[in-house]
Amino acid sequence: MTPVSRSGPRLHLRELQHDDADGVFAIYGSPEATKHLSFEPRTEDQVRGIVQRSMDSARDVPRSEYAVAIIGPERDLIGFGRLAHDPHQFRAATMGFALRPDVWGRGYGVETVRLLLGLAFGELDLHRVWGARAPGNTASARTMAAAGMVEEGTIREHIIKGGRWRDSVVHAILEREWQAGCG
């Protein structure tokens, strides 16, 4: 597949670049931004490693991961998105995204999820995409629902965060649902 480049009304998804590390760190290094994610805030070195691994995985053949920069209207990196083929499900992938806290509440999450799903069901020809959220992350629940994803259930004690087990709530969408209502 050619490099990811997908645009919506206000946002653009593109492949990660070395100079995106500071922008990703503004998200992954932030306690506020990672509050509902599956990990604690990352260090600058950890984020640089994540960006490098993501860039390296973009050259894999076949490619199994699509980690992208989410570029906002001001042409700055406002988020990080990811689709990863699920090795346990045929034509399926997991999806995740995180945005800088200063851009929350503007509808960028819904646009991001729609762009990722468009990539998944368009260029990648997937059948099913699923994502998980923290039970307390009601904003993410609303975002995924607005993008057409259905809440499927809870994975009990799925994540260790802050030394404690945490559940995850799964949302998913099928290709035919995307084509019927969103695509």
C-alpha cells in the first residue's frame, strides 16, 4: 500500500515522521491525555522509540500496522491514530487514537475515527474494526457511537493501569455497517 494520506473536512492523516516526536510527546507524555489510555505517560525517549518503530513498521511487507499523525487545521500534529491488523481475526483490526487535551471538545475525535475507518474499509479492505476504551471515558464512548461503532461489551480486568486491573469496553463496526451508514 502507498503511504497513508487521507483528509477530512478539517483533519489530515499522514505517516509519522521523525520530527513528529515532540507532537506525539505532547499527548503520550501528558497525564491528562493518557488518563483513559492503557498506559502511563511516556518519557521523551519512549515516544521517540514509538515514532521510530511506527516508521519502521510502515516499511513492513505485508504491513500490519498503520500508525499515523493527525494533523489539525493549523497544520500541527494534534493527535496520533493507529490501526493494527488483529492476528486472531480474518480481515480485522484494532483501532486507537489520542488527541492533545487542548483540542478536545471540537469534534476532532469523531472526524479522526471516521478517517481511520475510511482507511480500514476502503484502502485496507477490512471486514471488522474494533477499539477498546476505559469505562469512565464517556467522551470516547460518544465519539465511537457518533462514528457508527456499536458497544459490544466489557473485557473484565483487561488492562493493568497504575498497578490495578481495569476493565475495557469494546466498540466495533462491520464493513457492511460502515458502507450502509457512514462510508
